[in-house]
Amino acid sequence: MQAIRKAKAFTLIELLIVVAIIAILALIAVPNFLEAQVRAKVGRAWTDIRSQRTALEAYRLDNDAYPRSANAPLQPRLSELSTPISYITSCPKDPFFSGLKQGVPWAPGPYYHYVSATDEMDWLPRDWRSYMYGAEFMDDSTKRFPVVIQWHIRSMGPNGGFDYGVRYDPTNGTVSVGDICVFGP
């Protein structure tokens, strides 16, 4: 008579232990993966803004002025930099854009928010002008201002909204309040 062979298989306890180990590893890996995605988007935003800044300066050298801001929310605000002379190949899109916010008519759509100081003085309240551009105005009726800053480009940042007056700082947490912004020249 042959001996009965016992089938080799995993027990239920062994399977539960393996599933528990996989779950623990997933709990550790997923947040790190999501944070790495945000850090990559922040890096992309800084790179895009730097290339737009370089294109703005090249445009200014050729035209003796910076381009004015566009008013249409879905139009790239720096479209003059790509046509007819290509200072930049195309207007990059903000990696943090997740759809137009309700009640924000001036939202830049999927593109970075570019505003020339000349255009902004037409609608920006006096106290915000001083706060954003760091200058006091000589005569509000003429809208002339003694500032060095002539434009700014901003990304919504990881929190997905415009936080005027607050700059993004990753030391406050990867997804924190603040805009990724550059003032120029």
C-alpha cells in the first residue's frame, strides 16, 4: 500500500500574514509616491516659470516693453512669446491646474498666470499694489508708480488656488498654502 501523500499548500494564517505585510508596505509607499509627484510638479513649475522669464526678457530686448496681459481666461497669457517670433516654443500649462474655479473670472485657465504691472494697476486696489509690488504710489490718478517690478508669473501651487501675498514654501509641508511666483525683471 502506498503512503498517502499530504498536499503541500499555504495555510490561511500564512496567507493572512503575507496580505498584512503587503498592506503595511503599501501604507508606507503610497504617501511617499504622492509626495514625490507633488515635488516633481513643483520642480516643473519652477522650470516653466524660468523659461517664461527668459522669453520675457528676450521679448523686452526686441520690443522695448513687456507683453501686456491677456484678458481671455482660456487664452495663454504669454501667447505673444510664441508667435510670430518664437521666444518660447509654446505656452506651458500649470501642472497644478485642476479646472476653473467658480466665480473667478480672471482665472488664467490651464496656463500660468502672467500679469504685467501696467495692466494690473488698472484694477488692483491701492493697498494691494503696495503690498504686492513693495512700492508707494506718487499719484493714484495717473496710475504711475515708481516700481522696479514690471510683471509677475505665478502658478497656483500644490493647494490648487491663488493665494496672493503668500509664497509657496515646501518647508511648511509639500501641499501647503502659497503660490509659486516670480516677479520681474
